[in-house]
Amino acid sequence: MSVWTPPVASRFNELLKAYPPLSYTQIAQRLSKEFDVVLTKNAAIGFGRRTGAPKRQPVQFRPNGGYPRPQPKPIGTMGPLKPPRPPHVVGKVLLYNLDSSDCHWPEGTAAPYLFCGLPVLGSLSYCRKHAQVAYPALRGKV
């Protein structure tokens, strides 16, 4: 026998429309106490889906009593995101010193792993020389 009798179902719909909105966990807890049945959050969610209840946005609970969270600082006021770059030395650039505008062609096969570091060609990840190696179709075009 199902626990979703007509009185439980109608009370479920009332709680679903309550304001402020209740979470499915809270709805299941209230129904369990009121009707002396055992209901879980997942049972309430499943019943809501089966009966065509509208999808709900997650209920946001604030542990600090409802006060709004502090807003993060705008990106422009945060200061530099990475340490200043050392002078450019071709073939001696470490990975963490690479920028999106630097050639990412690896130089050597042993640690420390170094990269070319020359300016990239357009939207590619490599400089002119290494783009021609990586993309043979570009040979003679750039």
C-alpha cells in the first residue's frame, strides 16, 4: 500500500506551494510527522516528478541567518594574478612563466621542461617556425 494517500498528496501540494519555499527534505519531514509515515527527500522528489509538479530552483539556505554573502571584489581591483615575468629568453621559458601569447613548443625532453616562448602566430599556440612544423599545411603560407 502506498503512503501517498489523497490527504498526503494534497498536503504535499500545499507544502510545495508554500512561501517561503520549502526544500523537499523539509516537506518530507513535515509529512512524516503529520501523517506518521516514513518519507525521504527522494520519495518527495519522485512523487513531485510523477505528479507533474513544476521543476524548482534549489532553495538557498544561508548558515549565517540570512544575511547576504559578501560580494567578491571586481577582477580589476584584485592586483596581479601571477608574478611578474622574467626577461624573455628563447628556449628557457618555464611552463608557469608562459602566457597565452607565448609559443608553447616544448624544448628538450627532460626536466626542467622548457618552452620556446616566442610570440605566437595569430590564434595558434606556436610561433611562426613551430607552427610550420606542427601544421604542415601552413608551410609556405605564413
